[in-house]
Amino acid sequence: MKETSDDVKNQKEDGNFLKNLLKEKEPKTSEFVGTIIVNIVLLYIVNNVLSWNLSFITSSFQDVIWIFNISIGSTIVANILFLVYHSGWFRSIIQILLNILGFMVAYFLYTVFPFVFSQLYITYAVKIVLIIGMIGLVIATLVEVVKLILRIMNP
């Protein structure tokens, strides 16, 4: 059988797929610093939101503040580490850990659900968004595990 130009092109694209998956954009210090600043602001918001007396946030929000603090604090520490060292395998490991923490935040928000909305459809919409977020984090974690394995196998 004779290979068509499309077959050759697909083979080249398949070979490049692995390279494209492992290809990293050059990290910028400003991205890490910006993420640190945004997370410091989020940390402040999460720890003070109950004192703002927002009508849709219940007092049970205090039951999830601890996981928010762990997750946001870990993100801040991770980005400080990325300022110093940002090898691909290292970032993959850290991202896997951050994804797990993000999943835990969404899970605890879903189970505690410290919100009360006047419209029932808003309650369901927020719960669906949390479920979709958890599914997305599981997928992102699996992708990051594959990337880590491929980086280890192809240094």
C-alpha cells in the first residue's frame, strides 16, 4: 500500500503531539508574582467574608474556611517556589497537589454548602458548577500525572 501525504502528515503530527504536550511556555516571573498577590487578596476575602454579612452566605461558611486557607496558602507557597525553581516535572508535582486541594475545596463547599439563595434554581446551578469543577479538577490532575510520567520517561 502506498502512503498518502495525509498519512505521513498524521504520523508527523502524532510525533509532535507528545512534544506539544510536554512543551512548556517560558514561565514569567510576573505571572508568579501576580498569582501570589491575587491569592493574598483571596485569603483576606475568605477570612473576612462572614463579617460582611452577605445575605447569601450562612454562618456554616466558617466550616470551610480551613480548607480555603490551606489551598490558598499552598498556592502562595507554590508560586514562591516557582520563582526560585520551575522545572517541568517540579511544576507537574506541585500542580497535582494544588489540583487535589482545589478538589477538596469544591467538595467541602458542596457538602457543607454554606449558601442560601432565594431562588431554588440558583442553588442547583451553584451545585452543578461545583460538580463540574470537581470533574474538571479530576481530569486536570490525570492530565498532569500523564505529563509528569512522560517527562520522567523522556527527560
